[in-house]
Amino acid sequence: MINELKSKLTKKNIFATILFSAIILVFVFFGFQAGGPGMVGYAARVNSKTISLRDLQMASERLAQFYSSFMGGQQANNEMFQMQIRSSALNQLIQREVLLQGAKKAGFTASDLEIAEFIRGVPQFQKDGIFQRSIYQSFIEQQGLSTSKFEEQIRDDIILNRVQSVVNLGLEPFQAEVAKLAKLKEKTITLDYVNIKNINFDKMVSVGDSEVQQFLENKDNQLKVQLEFGNNKEIYKDKTLESVQSEIAKKIIRDEKSEKLLSQMEQAAQNLAEVETLLKKYGASWSKTTAVTLDADAIPEIGASDRLQAELGKLEKPGQHVPEVIRTSQGDFLVKLRSIDTKKTNTAEISGLDEQIRGQRVNELMMKWSDQLAKDATIVRNESLFTRQ
């Protein structure tokens, strides 16, 4: 089982199943260097479990490194790209924790012996094929972790991979599915996209003092202010509600106005001409995606979306667009076809399609389970991490 898990940790399936892949093991196999133990605070909470800022930093850097392999690092210093990466990484960490808690509750475990065997089998901890404790301890110290913390994370990784293995049982694809996937592999597309969450609508709205005063005269609005204050105690620490209520009211009004502009953009999505007019008005422009085949589980710059996959199959000519906003964990996207190329699928590509279909089914089932578990979980994101300064 352990050797099988290690052999499956390839760059391709880590991306395809990124929510469930072994986070710590990605650092080992990809040569990731952690940012040190000094970070404090929290990024999110799932029930009683805290996801630390350090967890988020490492996951964000891992995700950015992966995307850079597709995009050549062209957006590495882009503030909006970094915020998008951070938000996506946090969503993945939350979903992973939700699944992990559900798996443990369902009775999935990993023994101390399995953890020891796994660690001893990691090539990076060996010299001449023999496990070296000194190399292992050096790695642990480099990550700023205790041995118990690291091995607990390994345990979690094994548990999640075990869940995947159980889900995978009996998922034998039909030949018709294989043939359909082979046809999708023949087409390579490049898209133009706009993440409308990255459009700074705040710059396009203004809030006057008279608006704030009128807003605060309404009792329902006063309650909104109180809730905003209570939900962001770390932002407003050492301050009273009275001292910041105008500031909070202004933020709420600005957010509501921005939301209306966002809604306007979503309503225009059916008409490409209207979309182009609004993008020009808002100072936004199209960006180019990495070229991918139509069978791809996800597009690096956009993310995974069954709806997008279905709509892309309808596009035949460059310039045609998806007539709706596509929502993924990475944002809300407007999408149009930039180019499409066709080539015949070779024998080597066809031979691996069974496994690819099984992997897709596992991901779908795991995502559905994650969504169900999340409904019964208490999840709190530290939204201040995603607020423009």
C-alpha cells in the first residue's frame, strides 16, 4: 500500500487531485523549502482545528510554484495573482481538513508502523538506498516542525490516500467513456479569460458622509455594522464599536455598490459585445491561458469546473465565448476561445485513459463528500487576509 501511494505521487495527479494529495510529501519530492517557524496567527478554522498562517504560506507557495511551471513565472509578482493563489490555497486546505475530519470520524486510520515504513521509503531520506535518520532530522528542522507534528501530517496524508483507494474500488470505466475521452484528447485549446473578482470595483464607487449617516439611521443597517464588528475582532481589536461604526458602514456601502457592478457584469455575460464594453469601462483586459487538451481536469489559470468543460465542448471557432460566468475555487471567470488545434491521439495516450477516468470519478465523489461534510462543519476564514490594503 505505502509503495503504491508513493508511486502515484506524480506532478500530473497532484494537480488533478490537489485537494487530497499529500501536502508534506509534495515538499519532499519537489524539494520545497519552508518559510521558517516564525509565522503566527490563523488562516481559517474548521470546527476545532486551526489552519495556521504558516500552513497557508506553504500551500500558497506550492501552488504558485506549480502554476509557474505552466506560465513561466510571468505573474509571480502580480498582486491580484498572488491573492487569487492565496485564496485558492486556503480553500484547498479547508476542503482537505473537512475531508480528513470526516475520514477519521468514519474510522479511517494509519498506524505508527505505516508512518515509519513510509518515511524510511522516501528516497530523499536515504543514502545509498538506506534510511539516514540524520538526513530526516535535518529536513524536519528545516521545515520548522517537531517530529511528532511532521509524522502526524504524514498520518493524515496516508488516511486521505486510503480513502481515495477505497473510493476507487469498482470504478471500472465503460469503453464508450474511453472513446469519448480519446476524442477530447485530440483537441488542444487556448482561452482568453477575465477573473471578474480581480476587477477593483471599489475604485469605481464613492461613499459620502451623508450616505453613511443615512445608512446608520436604519436599525437593520446598525445590526449589519454590529455583526461586521463582531466577526472581525482581530481587525478591530482595541477599538470600540462607536469609534469604528462609520468606517464599517462605509465599507458595507462600498461592498454593496461593488456587488451591484459585479452583478451587472454577470448579467452581461450572455452578450460578448456587452462584455467587451464593460471590460473597457472597468479598465480590465483579457489574459491568455496555458494550452490544454479538452480532457484536462483543470485549466491552471482558471481551475476545475465541470460546467466549463461542458461549455468548452460547444466552442468551435476562435472568438466564441462561454455565455455565462464560470465559478471555480479560484474566482469567477469570463471565458472565450482563443485558439483550437486538432491532432490524432496516439496509442500511448489511449493506454492510460482508464486510469484517468477512474481518477476523475474519485475526484468527483470526494468533492461531493467534501461538500456534504462542509454543510455540517463550522468553517471560519480569516477574510482580512484577502482585503486590499
